[in-house]
Amino acid sequence: MKQTPLHDYHVKHGKLAEFAGYEMPLWYTSILEEHLAVRNKAGIFDVSHMGRVALDGPDAPKLVELLVPTSASSQAPGKSFYTLLLNQKGGIIDDLIVMRTELGYLLVINAANKSKDLAHIQANSEGYDVNINDITDSTTMIAVQGPEATQALQPLASIELSQIKRYTHVNAMVGDSRATITRTGYTGEDGFEVILLDTGLQDGSVATAVWADLSTRAKPSGLGARDSLRVEAGLPLYGSDIDDTTNPFEAELSWVVTKGKTGYIGGESLASFSNAPLSRVRRGIVLDEKIPRHGFAVTDSQNEVIGTVTSGSFSPILKKGIALAYVEPAHSGIGEAVDVMVRDSPAHGAITKPPFYDEKFFGWKRLKQ
Amino acid sequence: MEANHGVPEGLYYTKEHEWARIGPGSVSVGITEYAAKTLNDVVYLSLPSVGQDVEQLGTFGTVESIKAVSELYAPLSGKVTKVNSELSNHPELVNKSPYQDGWIIEITPSNLANEKGRLLDSKQYTDFLASPDH
């Protein structure tokens, strides 16, 4: 099994499990405590398992335009944006963050999709003057998330963090390493994802020192809380909520598709079904009781199956079971009553549009105290 | 992460990590500290009704953490006489006090003499936890 540069810490303090070929922490003390720390204060996550791929060279802009449905050239250097890699049929190969840097682009991709994505990028780069550089193993990536993320990270950073706006990034020193700091995340909260450029698998001592210092101000959190936080925020997980058979419209991700953009992989397919009626659409479901899980059927009042749960969890904020699900458009209205079949018995719930929490009090848009 | 899974003496155990406290005429049932720690935070339990019959090593409900669902197995056959109603509002009692306040059901055993021998005592359960096959 692969390890991250922070593996020694995880072995000593965490409950470990295999994820995407990596031995990763599921939790350190408790998923519930870690979840609430991120919603109310700050938490840190080792996300070094995620793939980091740098694209540079004269044709890097042209290649990125070919790969994603979002207009990449209209993003100024310093912008970070969420987008998708699509196949020719318009299905989703991966979802990712792209950072436009001074030299080119930095792609942050899902750990489980790393080799598939690299093969896809390589296959489409034929004839382009571009360098594709997988920097995953030579770097470390730490997410600092929560309303107090700025206070947690600031003492280690060489620049004023307030100058980094949401979905932008800067280069700065973090601890004893050069770093790219992007104001993004996968929890719904304000926060940063820090790529430490000078410390990786070869020598993780600088990364370990950064993590240890952060852990005095932010709670180390594992993949369990990372998952419950992203479900509560309504963010899709590749392999559960989206895959190569999902199109961006039914996944409610059409906002990444730049209107009028053509000439990218999957673009013709997207154009052909952008006006077609959807057969299913991604929604949230809140249950009155019980906890929905991946694969459970969604039914209407006549017990007809109208959808499927793709992610299920317990929401520590609502103290209720919550689901991301695909349902038939006719049953997708907000507030519509539905049932989720929980081990042969129906659990009553209602359709919502995530995030599941009240955005006045939680998440990065929350009213400042 | 080494944890001290203290196994109380005088109780009987299943290999599925339930415990049974055998009293005069009734048996209380819960899950062991090891099971509670492995599940992590218990957030929901699905439990039988009073009066329902349960069978030794048959399932009588589920216990759920944020991430996982586990079946609950009855240590002994019998009739459910009590259900710990505190757990619907405070499922965390299973983690905080697995052997006392976190008890789950009480049953009147129907075949105690024959079935008791199939359970582990505290020594056997401790050995079972130390073995690689749990």
C-alpha cells in the first residue's frame, strides 16, 4: 500500500484504512468530533494522496482548453477553478481543480483516477508542445478547513492570507517549504489547500513539522469526516455520485460548462443533449429518521422506484440521515415527499437542494460573527 | 492506536461482539467496548419492539455510525422485555458506557441452559480479541 509523507503521524495517532491504494487515516479521535471541529473552528486533512499534475510548455493553454468544458484561457493567472474531464460521450472521467499559474496549469485530481487521467491527458497531448509532470510524490498536500482556517494557517505563511480570495491561489512560504496556497476545499467551509512543494515522500520532515504546528490550532481529521462534511455540503464524490456514465447536466454540474465554448473533448455530445429532457437529476434527501446508504432505492407514495441513493450519511448538524440521490425529474421538486428503502422498510423524507445546513450559519458563505 | 478494551468479568460474549448479563429471569444485552470503538461514534440504532422473539445469533437490529452499519446479534433466544429508550435521543451512550448505560435490550431467555455454553466467558472473549481472526 502507498503512503503519504505524513504516514508516521497517521500510524501513531489514527485509525487507518486503505483508500485508493493508500493507507490513510479514517479518523484520529472521532468522526463526529472532527466533523464538528471543521464546521465550528478548524480542521486539517492530509490530502497528499490526491494527484497533482503540472502542465506547462507553449501549448499547455491549448491542451487544457481541449480537456475541460470550462474556458481556461479566460481565467487569469492566480485563479483556481473546479471543472471536469469528459470523455467523447460527455461522461465524466474525473472532477478536478485547475489552477492557472504563471508558467502553466496545475491539476488536482482524484487519487483513484490518477493513472486513468494521466493516460487520458497523455493520449490527447499528441502534437502539443507540453510537459506533463506528475508532482504527486515529490510534494505534500494539506487541507486547512473551517471558519478559523485563516487563524490556523497564518502563523506558518509568509504572506497575508486575507489577500487570497476564494478560488484563487498564491505562491508563498509555508513553514520551511515553498508552497502553493489555494483558497478551496471539499467541506463547504472556508479554508485553504496547501501544496508543499519542497517536501514529499523522499523527505517528509518539513511536511511533518508543518502538520505538527497546524495541529496545535486545528484538529487533525480523517477521511471519515472528510466524507461526512462533503455529503453535508452536497459535493459529489467521483465513483459514487458521478462517473463516466454521468453527464454534467443531470449531476447539476452544468455551471462548469462555459456557454458558447466548443472544440473540447465531449463538447459535441454535451451540445447534443443540453436541450434534451433529463432522465434523472441529482438532489439531496433529508430523512425524518434512519440513515440512507449508497445503493438504497428511492420510492414515491405508490412505492414505485423513482431513484437511487448515491451517497448516504448522518448529518451531525441536522442530526438526521441525509442522502445525495438521482431521482426522476418529475419527483425532483424541492420539498417533494419521498421514501428511501432502508433494509426493506420505507423511511420518510423530503427532496432538498444541498447544502443541507443553513448557509446563514455554516459554510463559507456564512454571516461573519 | 492501542486501545484498552477492558472486558468485564461475569458477562457472556458472542464472537459478533455482543455481551449478555445474565440475571435472575432476565438477560440484558449490549455491544462490547471493542465493537463500540471499532464502529466509532454510534449515531443511530434500529431496535426491535417489546414482545418480539429473538433467536440465538439471529439479528435483532442494527447499530450505525456515520460511516458504517452493523447488525446486532442476539446472544440468547428469548422474548424482548425492554428496549433502552434513552438510545433514541442519546445513541452516544453506546460509546460512553457500553456495559452500563449503553445497554440495548433486555430479554427473557427461553433456552438458557442449552444455549449458555455456546457463548464465550470474559477470558475466552479476551483471547478471541487477541487472536487474528476476529
